[in-house]
Amino acid sequence: GENVEQHPSTLSVQEGDSAVIKCTYSDSASNYFPWYKQELGKRPQLIIDIRSNVGEKKDQRIAVTLNKTAKHFSLHITETQPEDSAVYFCAAANTGNQFYFGTGTSLTVIP
Amino acid sequence: GAGVSQSPRYKVAKRGQDVALRCDPISGHVSLFWYQQALGQGPEFLTYFQNEAQLDKSGLPSDRFFAERPEGSVSTLKIQRTQQEDSAVYLCASSSPQTPDTQYFGPGTRLTVL
């Protein structure tokens, strides 16, 4: 089955700096890679996703990159703000099937 | 529109009790997923329905776990003879046929087994 690893487990950055979270996956059949943000006690919220036919996708301050050959994908948040503080999960999936999640990264943005 | 809803939001059970957790997916969403999220961990897949058919139950940790979706809408996850290791947040997610990759999550049910 699929195995997703996520690093780092915790990350602290100064407000305005960039944050990068990295994930690897094992199953070459995975073709969809979403990122979810989860605030304490709340539901996971999709923030950005990428499909295997695309190498990079950007949405305002958030970008995701995918290296299919190396089975790596990363989340980049620029100009971080205190409200970006949350736990971020990467996931890998084969279209329409269950997600395999990473173990999460707790991001703290220090004002 | 209304998102995925789950009830109850919190459930405390004594070890050995049976519990039933409910998920109301977004209207029109054909696919429904259950995940278990232990404290400090990512969600882990339990089971998956397409309409009323349970297509994958490979993630259910034991035969004490049972899920159903008899009319292809609301789903219930039942845990029999609860154990302390069952304590977790149980998340439900649904997706539409038009965008099968995009899963919308409910707020979860936090189950605590004493």
C-alpha cells in the first residue's frame, strides 16, 4: 500500500517569513496530492492540491510542487501570517480512492 | 450550502459499550469515506462507500467495527465492545461524481473510551 512521510513535524517561523513542508510517497500509482489545514478541534480544510500531470501550482501565498520521479511533493507558504498557524497534512491518492495522509506538521507563526 | 455534518460531536463511552457515529454527507455526494484520527496523527482510512455499496473496508481495525450506508446517503459507523484504543476522532468525508478527488470533511466525532 501507499506510505506517505511528512517533515518536519513542527515548524516555527517569524511572521513574514516562508514555510516549507515536505512529503514523500511510495506508490507510483498515486496521482492526486492534496494539502489540508486543520486548526485545533476543527475539520481538515483543503487548501491546495496538485495532480501528477502538473509540476507546480500556486494560489496567492501558497504553492505546491511535485517531483514524480523522486516521489516528492512540497507545500510552500510565503509571507506567513499568524492565522497560518495550524497543523498541515499532505496526502496521496489514486483518483477517487481513499487518501493516505502524512503525520502532520504543526506550524507556528510568531508575530 | 451545508457541509458534511457528523453527530454526536463528542462521545464518552465506558469500555465494553457499543457506540454509533453518524455522518450526513453533502447532498448529491456519491462517495463517502470514514477515517480515524488518533491524537497528534494524520487521519487513517477505515472504509469507503459508493452510494450504498461498501467498496473497501480494508482499513477497519477489527470485526468490532462496522459501517453501513443503506440508502446511499447517511452513513453510520458502529463500534461494538469499545476498547480504550478506539479513542480517537472519527472523520467522515464525501466527494461528488464531478470532482471525485476532492473530499470534504465533517467536523468529526471525538470518541473517548474510559
